[in-house]
Amino acid sequence: MPIVEEVVHEWFQQQLVETVMSASALKQGGRWSSQEIEKLWDDTALTAAILPRYHVECRSSGRWASAW
């Protein structure tokens, strides 16, 4: 896998993992119901979770520069 593709994959995966872990914490804390968590974990919600690309782009740019 080329370095650019690898870095982008890594950061988007991190964003998804953080979303799922945060939802789990909300459920365990009794703040959200199972139905609310299911909505958060559907395809649309997880897609929305990775829409903010600022962090991914900033972190990726620095990593790509150091790779060259």
C-alpha cells in the first residue's frame, strides 16, 4: 500500500474507532439508550463522523512531508 493511502486509511480508521468508543462510553454511563447507540453506529452516522477532514489533512500532511 502506498504511503499516502496508508496514512489516510490510518487516520480515518482512528476517527471511526474514537466514535465507536465514545458511543460505548455513553451507553455504559447510562446516558444513551441502546436504540440511540444503534443510530450512532449506522452507516450514515459513521460516515458523518469522518466528514471533518481538517485533523486528518493536517496530520497527514506532516507525515507525508517526513516520508519524502
